[in-house]
Amino acid sequence: MSLKKTLSKIAFLTILLVFSSCVKDVDLDQAEDIVLTPEAAIDLVYFTITSEDFAPGPGVVETARDETRLDFLDDDYIQNSLVQADFNFRFTNTFESPLTATINFVSPGNAVQHTIIIPVPQGSIGSPATVDFTEIINENQINRVRRSIKVSVEITRHEPLAIAGSLQLESKGFYYFEFE
Amino acid sequence: MMRIIFFLLILTLSMAATAQNKQLLYNFDDLPQTLLLNPGAETNFDMHFGVPFFSQIHLSAGSSGVNMFDIFKDDGGSINDRIKESLHKLSRNDFFTLNQQLEIFSIGWRDNKKRYYTAGVYQEMDAIVYFPKDPAVLAFEGNKDHIGKNFDFSDAAFTADVLNVFHIGFTNYYSKDLNYGFRGKIYSGVFNAHSVDNQGIFRTELSPEGPNLYRHYMSNVDVLIKTAGWADLQDSKDDISNRELMSNLVKKAFLGGNIGLGLDAGFTWYPSDQYRVTGSILDIGFMRQSKNVENYRYYGDYQTDGIELLFPGTREYWDEWEDDLDRNLKDETLTNSYTTWRPVKLNASIDYGFSENAEPCNCYRPMGRRRYFNHLGAQFFAIKRPRGLNYATTIYYDKTFNENLRGKITYTADSFSFSNIGLLVSTRLSNFNVYLAADNLLDYTNLAKAQNASIQIGFQLMFSRE
């Protein structure tokens, strides 16, 4: 076999290899559609209060109030990618008084962005009343959470004389993200 | 941004072989590159001179778990569903590798005692990324549907190296039945990233006895990413021109960066004329990473139930919570030197020669025995990776058509597939040699379905004393 023929064969094989290799039946443009949709379950606030934590409110009722900053609400992943949030509040009331819980999401300028009002029925030490309440903040409302930086909780005790007992709150949030 | 990172991850992952296995070049005594795989190999020429930058171009990538088709197939379905499916199919021991080598300079010659000396420089990039199963599930799905599950940070492990290798070696003709050889190497590091032996878990569990609904744990966390040759690039990327950047990289590549030492050793033994046994161990070596080191560590223990309101408290609950977190989970950037070990490789083979080549032999070469046109053999390859050895087994048929044309066909089974067919063709035009080797040929009709692929091509001058 002449050298020329040999080299021609090599060239042919190379060309065959290069041109027969291809990427088929795939659509790389689908990369545009990749969305990460993690769902996070995270504790929120909790407390147990007794009558000593209440102060006289307007009229005959007593109120207890506290608030906390939630700086993570200002983070990029919340601002850009949070699409839904479910907040779950579980109250256990042993006061022999009905209560009203008012939960506000508040902006850095102290403007209330979203309010959740949860009536808690009267309970007793022997027979606590429990409330399991979930507030779903959907895609249309999510900016209210994005604009917030604080959460305040105000408890109104409608029977100020019912001083025995306590109110316990446990809470969590489900956060639904779409990272593109 | 997140989408781009994920796309690149998938692309790397879906392209990525026992990437450093060069089964086609091993035992191929017509090419000097066989000496890089076994410094004790017998060679069928007396001098070589590689065309600078072109004597060996090697590229290999592999994925042990998924391929590009698994993710990007055009079937009208959802790519996100396919990613989710792959996420659960892959295990923490699946990995993706990328290996590239470029011979910059290569020379060799035989002395009057039949010893063959070699010297050269090659550039190499080598990376292995284990699939970070738990962190990936956490990032893709979150913890909501995985209450009570431990997300284990030890799943994350990777190493990446870019370096130049300066080498000098010799093959000693001990007798007509035995050759052995050694090669000394100086590694000149351009870049290294190393993160293995990470530990720690993240867990969210229901907390019926606790003060809130869940309790979140970060336990025994110790995640360490070591880098060398990265910090100064990061610091200077906005301030220097491309030429200065190039000059910086070239300086590191030519012994101005981090340095290491290594050794290759190998032998060829003929128990009889027709049987040949070879073995080699490559890159027994280390690199001392002491320049431009930046190591990132995140460690500690923490658990939380959320924020307790005290009616009224300090109202600095968030700051107190963050301070507590920072006291318990710390991040540090360190600049302490570290040592990395090169991925040691092991080759072993046995083959059988038939169809005797009765042409006159060259007495400068160690061939005082019968030679054959055909060889049928089996080769074993192993490489040490952070989580143990990866193996490949090859059977091959090597045929010399004439003095100018020789070919080799291989079948390899490894971590990536059991259907890897490879082909090598090497030819000479006077003293000019060209070779081309590629494996996974069955997948060349659609590389998207390949678990791995590798290719080697090279040009060089080779001389024989007749």
C-alpha cells in the first residue's frame, strides 16, 4: 500500500469520525425552561403569655403586643423568587376568655402590608381551646410579604378578669420558590 | 443566574469516563505516548520529536449516572420532571469527570545500550465532581417534603487541577525479556480546588415536645473548600489586562506557582516469545499548595426553634438570633498551605502475539526475540479518586498492517458503560507520524446518549536507525 493511500485512509477515517459524530434528538434550548422550585418549611415565632403580659387596652379589653424584625424577608431570594407563602399558626388557649390575635406584616416605614386576624375561642386550664389557622399568601399577594420586614403580634383578651391560664402560639411558614 | 449554573452543571455532568484511561495508547509500541502510560514500555523507534503543542491532544469526559439525552431529550415532556427523575436516580457515588492533556514538547532518543530516554512538558486539566445528592435534593426540592430526613453535606466532594508537568524518564533494557523504566515529574500548578471529607447534616424534624412546630438542626458541620491559584485571579480580574492575566497564568505554568513532585514506574516482561506482561504505576506524587491559597471553611453546631417573643422583650430578637447563629456556625477564610496527592493510576496487561513478523530486526532496539503482527490482550486500569478506586477492564486486538499502518480496536467495561468500543489508527509518512484514537464509537452517531467519550490525536517525527 502506498503512503499516499495510507494517509488518504487516515484522513477518511478522521472525517468519518468527525462527521458521523453528532448530537441528536435533544433540545438544548430547554435549558431556558429549567426552574428550581424548592419548598422550604421553617419555624416562625412562638410564645407563651400569661395575664401579666397584658396591659389595659381600649375600653374594657386588655392587650399584649410584641414584634420582631424578620430580616430574611429583605434577602434577594425572597425578593426575586418567592411566589407563595403559607403561614400556619397554632394557638392553645387556657384563658377563660375569648381572644383575638392580630398579626401584621409591617414595612420598614411601619406601614402595615398584610393583616391576619384570628379569633381564638375561650378555653380553660382543664380543657384548652386550640386553633390551627393557615393563611395562604398567593402569587397576587406575595408583594405584601416582600415589602415587609417586621411581624407584629397583638393579642386582645376580651374578659380582663379571666386572669388564670395562658396562651401559647406555635407557628411555621411554607415558602414556595421559583428560581429561574 | 441560577438557571445558568444549573445548565452548566448538567452539561458538565452529562458530558463527563474513567477519563484518564488511555486503553488505546497503552502497549502501542509504535507511539512514544505509550511511554507516558508505561515508562517501562518497549518502543519500536529510536528517536522521536513531537510537533510542539500537537504531539498529543487528549480530551475525555464522562458521567457515571446520566447523559445529555436523559436530561435534554426532545420528547415534549418537561425538563424539570426529567431533572427531578435524574436527581433521584443518581447516587452520591455517581461522578462526573473531565480530563484534558496537551503535549507542549516531547523528545526521546535511544542510546547505544538500548536504553530509551524521554523528556517533555505537558499541560493537564483534571476534574472529578461527585454528585452532591443531598445538597442537590435540598436545593431542588427544599425540606418541606423531607421532614425528619438528614441532608448530608458529606455528599459534596470534588477536586480540580490545572497544571503543567515537566518530565524526564528512561526505559532500561535489562534483558531481552525485561524492560523497566522510571519517569520523574515536576508538577507546576496553575489552579487547584479541593473539597473532600466534608461533613455535617441539616435536618428539620417535628417537635411535639419542643416550644415550636419544628426544630431545625445543623449538626457537626465542617465544610472546607481549599483553593490555590484562585485568589489572585479573583482579586485582580477587574484591574488587569488580558495580556497581564495570560502572563500571570504562564508564569504559574512554568514553575512560578505551586510545585509538586511525582514518579512513574513500569515494566514489560516476556515470559515467552508470544506472551507479554506489562504493568505501570503513574503519578505517585504530591503538590504543595502554598501560593495564592484561599480556603473557605464553614463549621459548627446549631439548632433552632424559631424566634421566641417575650412580651415585651428587647425587640432585638432577630439580631439576637443572628448573633447566636454566627456564634455557633462560623465561616472562615484561611490561607494555610495544604498538600494534595495526584490521582495515582495503575495499568496492568497481558497479551498474546501471533502471525510472526519475520522482517529483519533493528539491533539497537530491545527486540532480541520474535515479533508478531497481531496482539490479542487484556488490560486493567485503576485510578485513585477521593472515594476510592475507579476501574476499567479492556480487551484489545492490535494489528500491524505494514510498516506504515497499524491499528488497534478495544472493548472496555468501566464505571460508565459496558459498551465502549475504541479504535486507534497510526500511520507514518516517511518519518512523520499521525495517530488518531477515539473510544465509545457506538455512541458517535449520537453523542448525547454517550456516558463518556475520549479522543486522542497527535503528530510527531519518529526516526529509526536502520
